[in-house]
Amino acid sequence: MTRLHDIAAHIDGYDTESLSVAVAQAFIAQLVPRVGEAESVPLKSALGRVLASDIVSPINVPAHDNSAMDGYALRASDLAADVPNHLRVAGKALAGQPFAGSVAAGMCVRIMTGAVMPQGLDTVVPQELVQLADDGTVMLPAGVVRAGDNRRLAGEDLRCGEAALQAGRLLRPADLGLIASLGFADVPVVRPLRVAFFSTGNELRSVGQALEPGCLYDSNRYTLWGMLLRLGVEPIDMGIVPDDAASLEAALRLAAECADAVITSGGVSVGEADHTRAVMEKLGEVLFWKLAMRPGRPLAVGRIESRGHQAILFGLPGNPVAVMVTFYAFVRDALLAMSGATASSLPMLRAATTTAMRKRPGRTEYQRGIVSRGADGRWQVALTGSQGSGILRSMSLANGLIVLPHDQGNVEAGEDVDVLPFDGLV
């Protein structure tokens, strides 16, 4: 297993005292292992799970040549190019009820969308382009169709033996429909990642408890619970851990024994209890970073072990907004990678900011924003107000994060910026 310092040695720009977001992300991508175990689940239980192996189509999709329109199926070779054509109707083809007879020259078949193309016919003329005569024949004006028009070919969507979905895909609603269209009732998926998390701090109280002077309710565990649920992992809430070495070590050992990853909030900032660093380092290899970002400067990353079980550790800051920002900047992609998901960038919007923003080059900043359509129809984004890292309400008001990159300077009103929409997070 590669040691953390060996990973760092091969990454340009690595500096624990001022680590850029990009460098930290590159480090974490090399740190995290992949879960290898797979299981089979019913199709309706597969939403949000990671596909463990390719879904290979056992059939052609569509299985037969079929009509893309309601209209009349015919042979293009029967049509004269320069004059109207009159064809007799031999019968009807419906979806699920193919026309079984033969079709002689100069004849056509009334056909519905999705119906199998009758043998020997290769073209469909839409019903609105023909005229019905009193004698039951149909008249086609010259040049209304070309050979092969409005016909779906067998295997046009998928050929038998072709991979419909590849391993590592995070399954979405359309994927479930695609799998169902191939006749599969069960799906091979990676087993859910187990993620233990807890908050540290003697000042914290759980909801429902009395709030003594100087204390506050722990919001971070509920925020983490929600973010983890959206990733499809198995969250293990370990509650609030007292701010002492023995309690912290016991909690970290238990977490390492029952989970693949451990997330803590609080206790990693400079000036906080020294035993946090000592305990984490006692249980494994842990690095303590000062990130060139705002909010979320302190972060601990590494591996911890207990009784032969190992887990990846993410020590997040205690401020509520910083917890969310560092989770989306670093932890989310790491957990998806551990789950076996194929890497994909989060979707970004470009929107014009409604206000000027002060920004110092040399760090990445995440501002809470409200994205909407401007009077000109373009996307615009406004700040939620004060951007203090302890103001959780600002994250509740926001529908996205304004991402100001490392080298960005001040932003003028009306200037386009990148926005990470919350609704784009899986």
C-alpha cells in the first residue's frame, strides 16, 4: 500500500501549509481504494446504485424493423417519381399485432407506430400526407417520401451482445427503464459504501436536549446525513463524541471497524485540542492540511486502522458552511470513487453576478448564491447575504455555490462566474 508521503511526493504543488483545491483533489483521488464486493438487487431497488458489471443486451433493440409513424407501409420501388401514386390497402399492422399476410406489388399496409414492418415493405408514409379514396385506395402525392423513411431498423438502438450500460455507472431513472426494456428483473451493483460520521466538541448538544449557556445544537450531523443519503451510501451516525482523547480514540476505532470511510466534523483547526491530531496519527497515517480555500481552510485526510480493519478518514472543519463546502469539494467525489462510480465532473452554470465580489488571488472561494433568470433571459446569480462560515441559513437560502477559482481576482457586477447548482448533485 502506497504511503501518504509517497503519494504527496509525486504531486506538483504539494504544500501542507497552503494546499490548492486542485492539488488536494488530486491527492485524494490517489488515496481512496475501491469497494470490490457486488450484489444483485431488484431493478426497483437499483436507483442511485453503482453498476458492478456491464449490462449486455440479450436482444436487438428494437427486435424487428418497425414503424416510427402512424401511416402506411409500402415498397419504395412501387412508387412513381413524378406522378401521384394509388395503392390498395392489404390490411393493418398494430403494435403487438403484426400483419401476417403477403403484400403484392402496388399494395400497402395500414400501420401504427411501433408495429412490425410487414415482410418486403421498407418505407412508411405518414397518414397526414395521403388521401383516402372512396374505393379504399390511398393516394400519395409525388415525392412525399423517400426509400427507408420513417422505418426503425432492428438493432438500431442496441445490437444483441452490445453493452447497454457499462460498469461504474451511477444508475438513474432512465437507466432503470433501459434495463427493463432488455428484460432484466435484477441488477448487479456494488455493495453500498459504509460511511461512519460524528461530531466532536463539548459544547455540542443533540436536538431535544436542554441547551446550557455557551452550548449549541449539533447541525453538522444532520447536514452530513442528508448529503450522504443523496450519494446512495449507508450512513452510520455515531452521534457526538466528547472532546477528550479516550472518547475520540474509542469512536475512531469503532468507526474504522464498521465502515469504509469515516467523516468527523470539528477538532482539526489550528488552536483546537492537540489530542485530535495525536489520536488520529496513533491509529494510522493522517495528514493535516491548510487549504487555500474559503471557507474550509483546515482538513485532515488519511487512513486509520483498528483490529485489522482500515478506513479512509476525512476530518472536516466544525463550521456548518465549511462542512458542506469541503464535503462537496473533496469528500463527495472520493466516496463515489470508493463506490466504484466512474468519475464525472459536476455540472457548472455560467451566470452573471448581480453584485461585485472582492476576491484575493491564490485561493479558491465558494460563495453562496441564488440563481435565477434575469429580465434578458440569461442566468444571473445573487449572493445570499453575509458569507460567514457559521451562517448555515445562507446555505439553506442558496440554490448553488459560486465557485471563484484559485487565480481569480475581484469580480465586477455583471461579470460571468461559475456556479455549482445544488440540484445537480446526485
